[in-house]
Amino acid sequence: MRPPGCLAVACRAQWDYTLAAMTPALLAALLLAADPAAPAAPAEGKPAEKAAHEKKEKPEKAEKDEKGEKPEKAGKEKGEKKEKAEAGEAAAKKFVYGPQATLPDGSLDFTAEAKLLFRVVACGNDAALPEGMDAKVVAEHCTELKRRTDKYKKTWVGVAEPWLQKLKPSGLPTTLVYPFGGGDLISALTTYPEATDITTMSLEHAGDPRRIHHVDAKELKASLALIRSTSSGLLVANDSKTENLMKGQRGDIPGQLSFFLIALAVHGYEPVRLRYIKAQPDGTVKGMTQADLDALESKNAQLLHSGWTSPDFSEAFSDMELTFVKAGGDPAKETKVHRHFGENLDDDHFGKDEPMKKYLESKGRVVAMTKAASYLLWRDNFSTIRDYLIAHMEFMLSDSTGIPPHYLVDKGFEQKAYGKFAESFLGANPKWNDDFRKLWSKAEPLPFRYGYVDKKLQSHLLVTQKSAK
């Protein structure tokens, strides 16, 4: 999720949870500050602080709205959700699929779909297109996407990656856990290019890859335009706006999976296997079988947040495992793996999801990151994921939505700040704001934006690492 710094304007954080508290004026200010290679600037014609405070709702009100405490609003939302679900079921019925390939372990194999999406949506290579697919539409899309990705590589990857590498001590784990990281594999690969095992978790489901076989030229052109639009935050502000992430939960091209494949293309990788998975009680993952798919095909993926748009694909396609290598690399020796889980990370959901907690525990010692996470790690009701990170991570990079110093007392960590921080971008705990202001009072310069800016639209970054023994 993720304002100025999870797509275009709002960092990868769970913008989702606090979008209701944002105003058009503030969003406009963020968009004007969206060049990650340059210092953030205030909205044109308005001082930064005025734009940031203009008509902003109180966090308490936003949280009440989330819970649907007003009966009349709850009834209206219930009706809207029913309509969205029915629309999704109708959309799913127009697709008829043949037999799916199978892997040796019995899992369904969606590698062919991943490679086709990599070619058509991510423009990762020049492989021949399937008969009947409009080559002109694909070429126009790839020309525009390449313009954007080339700029992203020059202005953000080329600046941020070498700078971030200098912050890391030697001998860090190569397993990365990225909570609130929906769609943002691209920043994960920039932040931890050495990672070989990557887990992202967010409200967004991975999506059904099979529909790419069924799109006509008109649908394809519209779907590719939507992908360019919704991925713009990742490629402009290294962040994902919730509104865009929601759009990716419906349609002919799976939004989250497409963002992951664009990330591979940008960083010079290619997919070698895609399967859909579920965490098991023992912490392992099980690949989806034909029987699993048959049981879930007609059941749409669940809303993981009440304010979100209902997905229009089966819940079988919520969690995925994408294996990849450097382009031209040897799949037998050089593979990396990215697993994404559609997961509400609050204590009422993740806190009770024993298979998911076992899966994360099985990762052992990890590195971590988060950005534009709506300050959820500051909140009491996200204590389970916060406690997991504190117990298992060696090193973490974040914006100010990372872990406040209060929770790290006597836990063996030290924190170092970069950039400037005056106040949290969104309304959040005043005490933790005070602690962070002290932490940033002696900060060194930061040459790029990483996730959220602060209330004054200033870029900042936080390193949290185990203290030297």
C-alpha cells in the first residue's frame, strides 16, 4: 500500500485502511511530489502544511466508519457488497477453461499463463504472440511501459539500490518478509537484490491468470491501459495507491500478478514456474490441485477489508508462488521464489491464522521491510505481526510506518534515521511521533524517497537492526 513513496501516490502501506481520511487536496499535493529521485515539493499554490491539513478527518472518525458503526451506512454498504459480488460471479461465468497442466507433485501448473502475461503485460521479452492476439495493441502498450520503466530504473533503482546496499551489515539472511507489501515486489528487489526467498502479505489477492487466453483486441487494449494506470505509482513514486490496487482485483488481467511480473522484467528476471498455494498447519505450503480448484471455482475471493471492491475471481487464486531466475539463468541452480498471501494482518485475522503464523515462523531469521503502511505497526491491533517481526528479523528498512522505538526497548535493536521527519503523514500516535522526531533530529541526508513522505512532504528512511554483540 503506499502514499508518496504499496503504486502511484500512496506507498505500499495499507493505505487501504486510512484512505477514508485522505482528501483530494492532500492527494494532489502528493502527486506533485511524486518524483522519487528529487526532493518532495508542496502542492502548487498551497503551502505544504495547509495542503496536508485541509479538511482532514479525524482518525477516530475514519476508524468508526471502517467498522460500520452507523446502522444506515452499514445497510447501504451491505447492499453494495452484494451487488459487487453478484457482478463478479456474472463476470466469472463468461470464462470457460479447459484442462490445466499439472506439476509432478499434483499442483496445477500456471507457468504458461505467467510467461504469456510476462510477454504481453510486463513486456519482458519479444517472444511470439499467440495466434489471434493483437500485436499492434501489445506493441503500443510495451512502448509506453518501457518509457516508464526506463525512467524508473534510472531515477529510482539506479539511485536507491546502491545507496541502500551500503547500509547493510554483512551476513544478513536472504529471506525477506514484507508485510503490507501488496503489489510491491519491484521495491523488494531494489531494496534486497540479494534475497532468494521473498514473502509479501497484503489485502490484495494475486488474481486468476487464465483470462489472458480469452481477451479480444478491445478488451486487451483496455486491460493493458488499466495496468499502466494502476502501476504508475510503483513506477513513479515507488508506492501503490489503494484505489489502484482495488481496480486490479477485477477484470481480464490479474493486477497483483501483473505488478509482480513487471517487477521481474524491470530487474532482469523471468518467470519459470507459477502455482497457487495455501499455508498448512505445519507451516508448509500446499499447491492447489484440480480438486481444490473444482471446489472453489465458483466461490469468489473474499473481501479482506470492508471498504474494498469485491474481487471477481475465485478465492483459489488468492495466494501464489512465483519462481524466477535472471533472464537466461539456469532454473536448476539459480532460482528465487516469491510467495504472496492475501491476508488481513490485524490481530483479529492474522492473529488467529495459525497456518500463516507457522509459515512465517518456518522462515527462521529474516530481513524485513515496509513502507507506506498507514502506520499500522504503530497500532495496538497489529501487535501480532509487529511481535513476529521483532522476534525474527535481523534488519529492517522502512519509512516512518516502521516499528516505533517504544516497542524495541530491551529487545536488542538499534535504529538510525535518514532524511527529515516532522510529523506522521497520516494522523497517528502523538507519543510515537515525538519519539521519531527525536530519532530524526540527528539524521543524515537521504537522496531519494522511500515510501511515505512526512506531513511536510519530506522524504525519510529508517534502519532498524540487531545491535552488534
